Amino acid sequence: MGVRSRSTAGGAQFGLAVTATVKQLTVPKTGMCAELYVRTAPLVYTTDGTDPTATKGKQANVGDTIMLNSRDECDKWRGIEQTATDSAIDCEYFTDISG
């Protein structure tokens, strides 16, 4: 069995505002997975490219970490605030190298 490792892909987005308008991520060319940390308010998200609403999608609360395990999930991630309060998230992108 090979060893799995990852390295930063750069292009992190810190303090990304998730508002009442659906937000997408800006994934760097070498980004193959990501970790998102919810800082300030709940949000709702999808990973299949459909637009979430306040009541359609997966909910993430303050302090939650969202793991995106593939380039496809990163590219198709969509998020929207759940309440009338904007959510701020931190997103770091990684390469995913199996050896």
C-alpha cells in the first residue's frame, strides 16, 4: 500500500464571504482537494454543481470543517448564507499525491 500525502496548492481564500448570492470557489490549477472552515455564520452548500438555497443542500455551522476530496467537488462546490447574516469561510487547497 502506498503512502498518501498532500502539499499546498496555493491560492488559499481566507475570509471568503458567502452571501445571499450563490458563491463558487476559485480553485488553483494544481488544486485537487480542499478544506473549508466556517468562521462566522451558518451556510448551506452543495458539491454537485446545483445551486443551494437556505433550505436545500448540506448545512455547515460555525466551527465546522468541510472536506472536499476531489477536484470535481472543488469545481462544483456552491455555497449560500443560511440566514440573513453573511458567512465567512477560509479555504485552503491541496494537491493529492498517492505514491
